[in-house]
Amino acid sequence: MTNSNFFQKVYDVVSQIPEGNVTTYGTIAKYLSSPQSSRMVGWALNKCPEDVPAHRVVNRIGMLSGKIHFSGINLMQQLLENEGIIVENNQIIDFENLFWDPQKELN
């Protein structure tokens, strides 16, 4: 699979994350049958089209590890908070209840 095909598959999955929910880089990689590719998911989201809700993807413990790739000081956090997600100290509050698993939702 080429990077562009993998990137498009990442965009397709991320585009289906419901508003007010989050998932992780690793969860997406696992869903795409490439569990060792969490960082590649991050690279894909760093270069994603504007209509892909990349702000809904966080690290495995609910931290906003990708926030440096968003313009503005706290844009990732602001986008999440606009969806009703509470963020404190770069950490999603109630992460377990907001977690979206494509394995369960898309299969």
C-alpha cells in the first residue's frame, strides 16, 4: 500500500468520527490492519484536507499530542471544546466515555 492510499484510508476513517467523540492514532492504525503505523496516521493527519476532523484524534491516553500541527495557540483544544469535549492540561476529560472505536462502529 502506498502512503497516499494509506493516507486516504486514514482520512476516510477520521471523517466518520462523530462530533463530540475522539479516537487514537493507534486505534486507527489497528483498524486499517497496520497496528505498527500509529506515527504514520499522525503524518497523514498532519497533511490532511481541511474537511477531515483531525482534531478528534489524540494519543492513547487522551492527550492532545498533535496540537502543534494546528494553527493558532490552542486551536485543537478550541475545536474539541466547541463540540462539548472538556480538555484540561491538554488531556481529554472523560476520555473513556468519549472514545470512538471504528472496529465496533464501522464493521
